[in-house]
Amino acid sequence: MGNPKSARSSELARISHTATPSSVRDANRSIVLNVIRLHQPISRAALSERTGSDRSKSSGIVEDLVSRDLIVEKRGKPEGH
């Protein structure tokens, strides 16, 4: 019988893919869209917290989604007003 560890490594190598900047952006965009879908309305700060990304990255993704007409952003009222 062959080495099971080596067979598993061979199988993983066959199915693994290298992440590209484009594929990472697409994955992040999908994550953000899904969080928005599940928790709308949601602020950029809350979106950043839920996705675990920093606010600038979340804001950049939101701006991209708005420019593609995939989401509509509305200004909320400041708390306490």
C-alpha cells in the first residue's frame, strides 16, 4: 500500500489554487455583499467589525459596490439626534 500522507498531499496539490489579487478582491466583495444582505441596514463601521477587515478596506469595497450599482448607500442620522 502507498503512503496515505503522500496520497493526501498529492490530492491537495491537485485541487489547490493560487490566490490572485483579483480573486481575493472578488472573495472580499462577496463577503461584504453577503454581510450587507444579512444585516442591512448596516454602517461601514459595523460592516468592518463583522467582516474583520479594517475600515479603509471596507469603505473601499463599499465604494466599489456603489459605483457598480450593486448597493445603494443612504446617510443615517447621527446618534442622539
